[in-house]
Amino acid sequence: MATRLAVNIDHVATLRQARMAPYPDPIAAAAIAEEAGATGITVHLRADRRHIQEEDVRRLGPRVRGTLNLEIATSEEMLAVAEELRPTQVSLVPERPDEVTTEGGLNLVGQIEEVRRAAERLRQAGVAVSLFLDPDPRQIEAIDHLGEGLVGGFEINTDRYTRAKDGDRSAQLEKVRVSARLGHQRGLRVYAGHGLTHTNVGAISTIPEIEELNIGHWLISRSITLGLHGAVTEMLAAMKG
Ligand code: PXP
């Protein structure tokens, strides 16, 4: 099965919020990404609302044809939004107010109760739950302590791999591979993302256990020169090697 692509459209909203303008519209961008072959759309609703707004998620709901994946922190405020808007899936991510982007995976080992409570509420609302985790076996094995079926899958943080210098890249890639295998052995869906571009995606998209990639910043950047349809098409070709 070919690896699927979920396009993160946060930075379409970043551009809009930079001028507090009514454009560009993330919902129009989502339609173009799906038209070009993306099977899902991802947005991160941050506490500071620096890019995506609740209204964007509300409007995306009925318009996204594939999966709508909402990234949120485990805060009460965000859980209430997810319960109301009920996207296809929620990815629980750590969030620090002054970070430029998500800096690492959840510390599931240290926050197991907090994550369990959040996941239980989301499951109750009929929303699939995924966790953003570093490629660290301890974090992935901690899913076993959450309870059967509470979490459907997890997304491996590829940031370290994408930043690794030549000597370290294969070691970082191996961590992603091992993590993917650990997830698959547990019957979990395995996703990956962060920092992926059309030059570093090939090695990740050939890991058989990884079914879907979440890619945002590169695609929206690339769309300045290629257009979003062209950027998604280029990425899908790179994912096929
Ligand atoms: N996955 C998660 C959990 C993220 O927070 C992000 C960034 O919002 C991505 C994937 C996509 O990363 P990038 O924008 O670097 O492609």
C-alpha cells in the first residue's frame, strides 16, 4: 500500500493572520491539496490561535473529503473544542506558548494519567485518538498502559531525523524504523511527520509500517513557487521514490 499524505495547512492561516486579512483561505487550500491527491488534512489549533482558528476547523469539517486530523494539547479548552467539532481524529501534542513549532513528542511516560483522561473523553465523543511521540521505545511501549483500544495509533516525530547531519542520519532513521515496528506489533496505526521535505521523505515513506505522513511547512513554502497542487504532486512523487 502506498504511504498516504495528510497535508498540514496551518501556515496558510499563518499568512492570513500576519495581516489579519480574510485571505488566503485554509479551506480553499485543503480542497486543492485533496484534489492533488492528499488523503487527509491536518490543522493544529493552538492556545494562542497564532494560525488556525476554531472557525477554520468548523468550516473544514463538512468540506474535507478524507480525514480531518486536529492537533491539540490536552488542555480542558482544547478537549471541549474537539468534543464539539468532532474531527475524524485528534492528535494529542505537547505545546509550549513560546515555541516556534512543536518541539518534541508527548512525554507519555510522565503524563500517562493526563493522556488517558483526554483520550477517554475523545473516544467518548467518537473521535479517533493519535499521540505524537518521539522515536523512543519507552514512550511507545507506554501506550500499553493506557488501556486496550483507547488510542488507535501514533505519529512518530521525524524532526531529529530531518535535522541529522550525515554521520547521524542513519542512526536517527533506524530509531524511526524501530518505533514503527513497535507500533505495528501492537496493532496500532503508525504515522510520521515533522520537518519532512521532498528530499528527505523517501527514506521515511519506504518504511512499510508507516501508513501516513503529516507534512506542512515544506509544502506551503514550496507552493509559493509551484502552487499548492504542484507542491503536493511533487511530494507524492518523492514519496514513491
Ligand atoms: N506533526 C505534528 C504533530 C506537528 O505538530 C507538525 C507541525 O505542525 C507536523 C507534523 C508537520 O510538520 P512540518 O510543518 O514541519 O511539516
